Amino acid sequence: MIIRLPIDIKSLYLNIKNDNESGHTATVATPLKQYGSVHEELLPIFDIPANINPISKEELIGSLLMKSRAEAKIIHVCVFDKISVNGIAVNNVPSYCIYVREETAPTNVHCGRQKVHYPTTFKYSDSEIEINNKLVMHAVSEVLHDYAFIVEAFEYDTDTGTLNFDATIVGANDIPYSKVFINQRGAGNKFRSSFNEDADNYDSEIIALREKLGYSCVTPDNYSEIVAQNKMLALDIARSHLLASGARHIRNLYEEYPYSLYDFEYRIGGKKYYSIVRHTATTNKYFSLPFNKIRFCSDFSDCVTIILITDVNGEPQKFIFSIDDMNGMNKSINSISYEVGEG
């Protein structure tokens, strides 16, 4: 059985550069109980065993409370010596610690509040166990090829004792915080939606679009809007293909975060896969990708596909390509960035 523990979207991430004047660091905690409300989805954490001997557990709790600035108690602690990310094993790493902390000072306005904590810098060791959350996070990052990522949930497999990090890749290493997250309290969607790719394919698409939709209906002024509508059509076709192929837990990340490196993430047999959707109003089998997506396809070559939808406004056809297929295609370079060096 899998116990899934969803955490706050801004509470655990890595390789995202803080471009704000101050603050905006990962909170590394999610409220479990506060102000009379309970985060029901986190309650199953109490069904996860401590996985630590009683003596080490007592010392570990003492270490966790040592630097506490308020009266508190640790009401549950979990130690994990088997780690994976998106279904891929993370090998040769120390253990990882998650715990539940409760405020206990009667004079504290937060008395009784409980939070699930997963500090990124915590470490503890004795003769029986070694815990180092920082090293585990960096090992998870290495498996994800050091892309910027956020952890959306922990998943504990009761059969294997493995803690899986359900991570979403949100960009290249050091992508600015403001390009990923909305800096607003209470925002429904936490992801930034104002960035997307500027399709530089007007010349090759405009004639086919006008033939299909009408010459007076497609203009330079509404071209971007029509391309965006066609993207939605292509996404629907691609999603149907994924469902028919056995994909489960399909997530359309493009709708949440248009600047994402991929459009769909999904699972097959517990492992996470990705698809990038491309579309054209022509019947020609062509598509373009920015360098960051090409690199992503190369880094995750065994779990990324390109889904190309041609004739999207007529009789759509779909074609599936792997990185090996792409390497054998004819290519053209549309742009190169130049930088004047020193000296």
C-alpha cells in the first residue's frame, strides 16, 4: 500500500534561485493541525512506523528539540533508509527524517499547533543510524540531473519501506523564483502563468491556418490566440493517446505552468514519464524545440516522448518520437546567443 502525504507547494524545493529582495525560502514544513482545522490528507503519517530503535529515537528527539525557540514536543518521528524519486531508486545515501512537532506553551498563541517538518539541513548520527537530509536532497537532485524541482508529496510504500519523493521539474538549474511561483498569499494557483514559449513559426503556419479557418479569421493580431487554442486541441488528442497507452495519474502541467519543460507527466508501473506536445496546422511532420527542452529530452531519454499532432484544424494525425528518433532527424538552427568575453 502507498501512503501519500501531500505537502505545501512552496515548502520543499531545490535549484531555484531566490531573486526576491528578501524571504521566499522553502518553509520545509506543512501544517497538520492549527486553528481548529486538520489537514486530513496528512493524518496517515501516524500510520508510518518510526523505523528507529528506542534509544536512538530518544536521542534523535532530543536533537530535534535542542534548538527550538518555543516550547514544543515531537509527537511522531519517521526515519527512512530507502529513498526514491519519481519511482527511481536513490542509492548509497544516508537516512531521511520527517517528524511531527507540536507547540506546547500555554501562553503561545499557537499552542496545540502541529506541523509536519522535513528540514533540509538536519543531520543526526549515532552508532546505529546516520541521518542527513541535506545529502539525501542533493542525491535526489542528482537523479533529476540537477534540474530545478519542487516536491509535491512524500509517498511511503508499506511493503518495501521506501520513501518516494514525488517531484515536479520546473525548469533549468537556477531558474528565478519569480518565474516559477506567484508571490501572493492565498493565491489559488501557486505557479506563474505569465511566461510561455513565443512560437516563432508564423511563416510556416499562417497559410495553413488561413486555409483551414478562413483568410479573414487569422491575422497577425490574433495569431497567438489561435495557436494557443490549437495547443489545447493538441493536448486533448495527446491525453487520449496517453490514456489508451496505459498511462495513469496523468497531469497536464502546461495548464498550471505554461513555461514547464514538458506538457504531461504520468505514471506507468510506479515510474514517472513525461511528454512534450507539439502541433502544426500543416500536414508536414515538423516541430521545433528550445534548447532547454532538447537538453531535458536528452537527460531523461528513457522516459520522455514528443507527441506531434499534424493538421490540427483538419484531420489530426499523431506521431510519437523518442530522443533517438530526434537525433536522426534533419535539423536547422534558428538562433544562437552571443556573449562578448573578457579580454
